[in-house]
Amino acid sequence: MERLPQMLALRRTAELGWLRALPIILVLVMVPLDLVVLDVHLWAVIAAMPPLAALVNGPRTTAAVALTAVASCILLRITMNPGAPEHLQSELVTVVLIGAASVLIAFLRDRVLARLLSVDMVSQVAQQALLPRLPRRVGGLDCAVRSQGADAESPLGGDFFDLIDTPWGVRAVIGDVSGHGLKAVATTAAMLGSFREGALDDFDLHGLGVRLERRMRLRNDGSGGFTEEFATALLMAFPADGGFVELRSFGHHAPLLLRGAEVEPIPVRPAPPLGLLGEEHLQTLAVGRSLEPGDVVVAYTDGLIEARDRTGREYPLVERLRERLAAGEAFPGPAAVVDFLFADVREQGYRVTDDMAVLAVRVRPA
């Protein structure tokens, strides 16, 4: 396990070599100090070095520190001076026991970290397999997307998105499934699979929405009625030239339209979230909006606007975009919009407590 370079990152000491070497350095300093200063006995400080090493090192390095501490106590025993304690032999046994316990703790801790590393790698692979890396251009549109799980240390999340070029134009989706972790990933996989199939088979967004509702109901029926999962989703359809967007919302937030220095929501008439009504009761109302070259449509999940600062104030998405456009030039592309939002929510001191995703689509300038 000591050979795994990732273990250093998990211990958070990859850049702190001095901290990992500190226990040995202290032992080497304490021994001559104990020999020189007759009325000061530092064996207890030496005995504390193996546990300190176990906090930031693996079992091999901890064992080296423990052996150094034992050797130091033996050296003090051999060179005992008149001021040394008479019970140094019992102290030597204490150091040996503390060192052995420290090595065991470091060994067990590294086993746990190795397991966590394995789970983290699996989760990264699973998330990368589910969520696509969108190309910069799809059809007549420029696009960019970015997501982050509720836990910044883990890529697992319940947000999903995709954008596909079909025979009848570009189809896009962004959504948020209930829950977090592996269960949310399984639901995300079901939603994306149905969307990718339906985007190529269903001509209109209503048929695509019915397909997603059916898939979510099948998941709920398969759970035996013990759980009721649901998902919000925003479906978008663009013609080949990108001059129009059709929207259908299932409990999802309205997207924003960036046109020049203006920022305004595109009103939608949301149906209930997917998984609550059943396909036979699903009714959606389409909303359309004409687009001009250079227009940017920004869709997002609630993790962005529900981020809060220390006072409990939610992230003012529309206001921050308007201030950014009023203060400088227009965004050079959709990637700049996405990068700005992810950076701004942190720089302004807002704490993200839910999965967050942002999808930006720009009509290619003429």
C-alpha cells in the first residue's frame, strides 16, 4: 500500500514532506538533548513520535520511526547518567508497545484508505461513463457543460444532461433525480438511456417526455412501492440552424436567455416531475422562443441557485450574470458562461450543498 502514490493524496500530505519526516527529526533532536540536559528526561516525548508518525504515514514509515524511538531509548539506557531515572527499563517496554500499536494503526488505516481509493476510482469511472463529454459544437450550436456532486470530493451525483444531434434537430436535456450517491447514479443511467434512445425515435418533445415518465414509473414499480423516486427535467429542441428553441419542463427551473447585455428567464409551464403522475396522465405545454445568432441559453439545476452564503441568502444567478455583462464584454462563448458561474459561486462565498450542473448552448454567430 505504501507504493500507491494516490495514498499520499488521500492522507492530504503529498506536498508536506516535512510533516511526514517530522517524527524522526524530533527523535534525533530529543536524544542528544536528553543526554546533555541532565535534569530533563524526554523519553515520553520520544514515545509519542510513533503515534504522530502513524497520523500522516503508512506502516513502513511508522515502523521506521518506532524502531528509531526504541533504539533511542536503548541508547539512553546504555549511556545512563546519574540523573537518569532508575525505571528506564519499564519505559523501554512502554515505547516498544506504543510503537507496535502505532504500526498496527497505520496498517489498518491504510487498508481503509485503499478501499476508499478503490471506491473513488469506481465512482469516477461510473460517472464518466454516464455523463458525456459534449463536443464544443453540436449541429448549429456551440455548447458547454459542467457538473459537480453535492460532495465536492466525490463525482457521484444525481444531475444529468446530454445533447444529441438528431435527424429533426438538436435535442438537449438537463435534470435532477431525487437522492444522492449510487442510487441516484442508477436512476441517472435510466434517464439518460431513455433520453438517448427517444431523442432519435421521437419526433416531438412530448413523446420524449412520455418515454422518460414511463421509465421512471418502471423504476418505482420495480421497487415494490417502498420508495417513490422522481426526477425533474428540462427538454430542449433546436432546429438545425438554431434559430428557435422549444422547451418542455417537468418540474425544472426555467432556463435563461443571454442576448447581448440582457439576461432574462424564458418562461416555461412546468408539468409535475417525472415519476409522479404516470404516462397516461402526463400533460406538457410547449413553450417556444426565437433565437438570434450569438444568443446563449443557460440551463441549470437547483444546486446552483440554492447555494447559500453565511447569511442564508441564495445565490442570485440572474443578478450576477447581469452584473458581469454590465461590467465587461459579452461572454466569448458558452464555456466562459459555465466557468464564470462555477467560479463566481465560490468566490462570492456561497456554499453548495446539492448537486450542481450548468448547460450553456449558443447559437453560432453568423
